Amino acid sequence: MTALSQPFFQHALLAGTLIAAACGMVGYFLVLRAQVFTADALSHVAFTGAMAALAIGYDLRLGLFAATIAIALLFGALGRRARPDDVVIGSVFSWVLGLGAFFVTLYTTSRSTADGTAGVSVLFGSVFGMSAGHAATAALLAGGVCVLMLIAARPLLFATVDEAVAAARGVPVRLLGYGFLAVAGASAAEATQAVGSLLLLGLLAAPAGAAIRLTDRPYRALALSVGLAVTEVWTGLFTSYAVPKMPPSFAIMATATAVYAATFLIRRPVPRTS
């Protein structure tokens, strides 16, 4: 029986494809704007938010999205022109990790029906465990992220490359910064469902980093980042299906890492100067 004939694999492929596309788009701008540390912090925020929701009896997805979007906006509010500051991120990072430990303890000790595997699924993802409804919801949300990024790509690129000139030309730089951080938070929550909070940074950063190393053209790099992210997720899913003992999150991240490493072996032509 082939992988594509299995319902669980179809659900994973549907959700994984759209989540990868969203991460490819958002990740490109995270790398271009030097905000990869923000994504790293959001990976820990995702875990804390999910465990907080479980501890008080709500769906973990509610905690995922509420926490990642709220903290992403907080980073922007405490930074300059909605650009997070590394010191602020590091301080909030530590606080969030402490909260995560608290909510894990609260969840496992105060709820008699606590699912002992919930924390593991949040940390490492459970893309093969998605139901049809869960996969459809994840795909719709990721698709919405893609649409928003396509709409904002041009002004966001302008504000990223030359913030002062963009502001002088009337581009709402601060509003764009907040909007991008909110979308980045939603993408982190989405990626957590596929590869887990511990590994989501790789899905956001590795395809984008590889794309930027392969081309200097912004829109080509953006498209390449999306293409690489989707291809890496597909490769990881099929590899995990073929090798059942290999978790899909590991297979996806191993593929993404290998592709990024391979870009160092490619010599780009040096433009001739007259």
C-alpha cells in the first residue's frame, strides 16, 4: 500500500505543504531582517503557550497561537520601530522558559486525565497524528499566512532594505513591523504542529538561509525559500513513511540541514567589473 493511499499521510501532506510554504515566506523575511533570534524565542513561547492551555483545560492550539502572536507583538512594542531588540528577547526568553516549566508541572500534577505524551508532541510535533479536521484547519491558517505575506511582500521588502527611505516615502514601517511579527508568531504556532517547538526554527531559517545563499534577487529568493521548504517537508514525510523508526520531524530537519549545508559547496559566479 502506497503512502498516498493512507489517510494519515494525506492529512500530513496537506497540512505540511501549506505550513512549509508559510514558513518559507516568513522565514525569508526573518533572515533578511536579521530576526532569526525572534524565531528561536518563539519556539520556546510555543511550548509554554501550549502547556498553559493544556494546564487550564483548553485546546493546545489556542495556547499556541495566543502565546506566540502576543509575545511576538510584545517584542515589537519593546523594540525600536517594531523591530525586536536582542536584549529584550533574551530577557523575555528566560521568563518564558520559567513559565513553561511551571505549566508543565501544573499540567502533570493537577489534572488527573493529563496526557503524558502531550508535552512530547508539542516539543517534537505530531504531523502524522493529525485528523482530517485538524489538517484542514492548519492548511487554511497557513494558506492565510501565505496570502498576507504575498500582499505585504513588496512594502515589507522596501522597509527591510531601507527603512528610512521607506518611511519617507509614506510606507507604514512601524505598522508593517507589527503585522510581520504577528504573522511570524502565527507561523511559529503552525510549524510547531508539524515539527515541534524545538525544531521549528530550522523550518523557518534553513530554507530561507539556503535561498539567500543561492541568489541575490529578492523575489527569486522568496520563491526559492518556499520551494525548498515544501520540498524538504515532502522529502521528510516520504522518508519517515519508508523508514517507520525515523520521526517525521527529524527527517524534515535532516533534509533541511543537508540542503543548507550543500549550498556551501556551490560556487556562485563573481560578477565581472569593467
